[in-house]
Amino acid sequence: MAELSVLTPASPAAEALARAMAIESAEAGDSSAAAARLSGANPRRALQLIAGWLSTRESVWWGCLCAAQILKAGVEPGPAALLAKVLAWVKDPTPANRDAVGGILDIDGDTPAHLLARAVSFTTDNLSPCKEHPVACPTNLAHRMVAMAVLACADLWPGPNRDECEAHFIDLGLDVSEGLHMWAKGALPLHPGLRKGADPTTFRKTGNIWEKW
């Protein structure tokens, strides 16, 4: 599949969720309103919406940041070497960096790191190992893998306060939608974010400290 572009705040929430879920969603309204509503009513659905709304590259980057939060909490989100390869693709999404992550059949595991690696592998245009008989890759598989990875990270959160972890991941995803916490300033073009009234031309100050990858 070609990488998917970011949606707009006015894009239907059902469209964003369709890029991250295996089943059709009947979520009403635009993406920005749905993100605000679901953040309180159904945080896990909000995480899926964010995973689908972001561009493919932003979505995988957000997944990496969520994995970093779990690592900071003392829980391994999967092989560090594999996460490093995923990160290398995010910074420079070339076919060579995608191939370094591994082919779809080579990634064996169900940790967040493995799910993010599958997201990268699903950015290929051909699912078949045989170039003479290509099989097109469904356009939503990468985003679906990111959604699964972020939910898996939340499930790994130590202690009873998983709802706080989910809220933390939602805030982080909304921040990424506004161009915050990139691996380098200006790494990706700014665009309107999912928060209502967010100004995409300015960087909002945050009290959170994120890992320096």
C-alpha cells in the first residue's frame, strides 16, 4: 500500500476508524468532535480513531512514543533492536529501511514492537513474495497494526490505573496531530490537528517530558 495521508479535523470519524479497525464503525460526527467525545466515553476507541486519522508515518511514530512510555515505566514493549528499525523507517521511510524491519512472514511475535514492525511491513505495495504475481496490500493494514500496538502498550501498563495510561496516550496522539514531539523540529509538515481550535502554525507548550530518541 502507499502511505496514507493525514485526514482533516472535519473528516468523518467513521472514515478515520475504518483505517484502524477490522469492523465498520457507526461513529457519528467529524473526527475532531469524536476525538473529544470518545476521550472520555470510550478511550480505547479514541486511540483507534487517532491511529486511523494520522498519516501512516505519524501513526507509526506515535506508536513508537507510546512504546517508549511503557519502557520508561519499566515494562519491555518488545525487542529494542526491532523498535530501532521501526524508528529508522519513520525517520527515513525508504524501501531499504522497510525491508530492514522484516517481511510480513518474518515478523514473529505479538508485542507492541512486533505490531509496529508489521505496520511498517504493510506499507509495501506487494504482499506476495513472488514479484511476478503481486498481491496488493489493503490500505488500512498499517494503521490497524498501530492501533493494536497502542492498545497493547496500554494493556502492559503496570498497576491498576490503565485508564490514566490511555488518557496519556490520547494526549500524546493529539499532540502528534499538532506536530508536537517530533524526532526533529519540522520533521513533518504542520497541518490542522484533532483538537478543536488548535493552531497548526504554533507549538503549544507542554509540561510533559518525552524521550529523546
